[in-house]
Amino acid sequence: APEEAAPRERVRVAVRVRPLTEGAKRATACAKNKLRLKTAHDEKTFKFDVVFDEAATQDRVYAHTAQKLVERVFDGRNATIMAYGQTGSGKTYTMGE
């Protein structure tokens, strides 16, 4: 039997806005796949595969980003999940809870 064709694979980028720390001011606005960042002098919008706001649960983030990759690993395939960001940006909050 011929091998099953691999699904289209590509790098997907997901962004999670962490909850604000005490005394912090909101500088973002989230939409389905867009993140708007505001500074005192400028405002820019960035587009990603998916954007999670601070209300997103761990279960929701996992289901939309990692679950299928983890299942593929158990099927003998390779997968990589990487968290990137500056210190204090929420990597451990997202990956470690």
C-alpha cells in the first residue's frame, strides 16, 4: 500500500498575551489573528496564525497549538514547540502550567 501523504506542514505562529501584572497598563488589543500594540507615539497591528488574549485558558491554548503535534509524536513523527520572548513575557506561564 502506498504511504499516506503527509499533511501540508509549515511553521505556525501563535501569540499569547499574558495577564497584566499589578500596576501595568494595557498596551494591546487582540482579535482572532491580529494583535495591535500601542505605544505613546505609535500603534501597529501584527498578523499571526492565532492570537490568545489574557483570558485564554491553558486548555484552549493547548488544544489550538500543541495537541495535534503531541498526538503526532505518539504516532512516531517529529514535532517542535518553541516559546520565545523576553524575560517576564510569559513563556513559563504558557508552557509550564
